[in-house]
Amino acid sequence: AQKITQTQPGMFVQEKEAVTLDCTYDTSDQSYGLFWYKQPSSGEMIFLIYQGSYDEQNATEGRYSLNFQKARKSANLVISASQLGDSAMYFCAKRDSTGGFKTIFGAGTRLFVKA
Amino acid sequence: EPEVTQTPSHQVTQMGQEVILRCVPISNHLYFYWYRQILGQKVEFLVSFYNNEISEKSEIFDDQFSVERPDGSNFTLKIRSTKLEDSAMYFCASIMDTPRSYEQYFGPGTRLTVT
């Protein structure tokens, strides 16, 4: 079965510093999509960034960038210049490119930004 | 900005009762999903729905669960006889098309509490 692994259950970062949230995945698919979602305490799932498996360049969206290393099957999220509002749960996820195109999620990393 | 809506936001029910969770996906989207998140745990795929039929379901999605798109706009998840372990946040999601469309839009969730 496919698996998404986030090895950091909790992370602390100082405001204005950068932080990297780790994600590795297990797949035999050639084509797939990788995602990061933010879940604040209010509970909604907020899309942050996407990386396609065939994309040559690492994805960036504002302060978010994805460090994609396909051979190592890793897709780490880098948040630059952390803000207090970044404190939340962060989920790494992978979407299938066949079947029902379901998304499977990692267990999440809870990020705490310190003032 | 288009959004997925879900009602109710919170549902409390007694064990053994039937519940229907409702979702209105984005109007031109074609693929619809239900996910659940037990408190403090990761988001789990339940079912995907395309062209008025289930395209994929997880092992969680047993005979107690069913989905329906009764009128071309609503997308419902029915749990026939709720159990205590069904208590969770249920997210509806939709995608315009695949595989090129990458953003999966999540609704705000329905928190189901089974007593």
C-alpha cells in the first residue's frame, strides 16, 4: 500500500526564520501529484502548493517552496520568513494518477511559530 | 472564488441512527470525494465519485456508507447505522478534471459526533 511519511510530529520555529517540514512517500507510479495542505485550529484544509512528478523545477508559491527529490521520493515543504499565523498542522499528500484519483495523506506535522 | 460548501457544520447523533452529510461541490467540477479525519489523526480517503458512480472506495467505506448525487448539485454521504467510531470530521472535496487539474478544493467539513 502507498504510504506518506512525515517524521516530525511537532516542530518549533522562531518568527521570521525558515523551516523545513519533511515528507517522503512510497509509490510505484510514474505519474502523480504531491501536495501540501495547512490545517489551522479552525479545521479547514487549505491548499498550499503542488508538485507534479514530471515537473523539472521545484514548485514555489509565495513563502512556500517544495524541495522535490524524485529519486529519493521526498517532497519537503520549506516555509520562509515564518509568521505567527503559520502555526498549524501541515499535511503532505499524494494524488493517484489512475483510478479514482484519490489523495492519501501523511500523519501531519504540527508547526509552532514562536514570537 | 468558487468554494465547496458542506452542511451541517456540526451534527450530533445517537449510535444506531442514520445521518446524511451534505455537500455542494463546485459547479463545473467532475470528481467528488469524501474524506474523514478522526480527531487528532490524519485525513483518510473514503470514496471517489465520477459520472454518477463510485470510482474508488477505501476499506473504511463499508456497507454502512453510501453516496449519492441526487440532483446534479448536491453530493451526499449517508451512514446508515452510526457507531461511536464514526465520530470524526468529514470533508467533501472536488476536482474539475484530471490529471492536469491539480487543486482539490475541500469543503469546511462536517463534524459528526456519535453519542
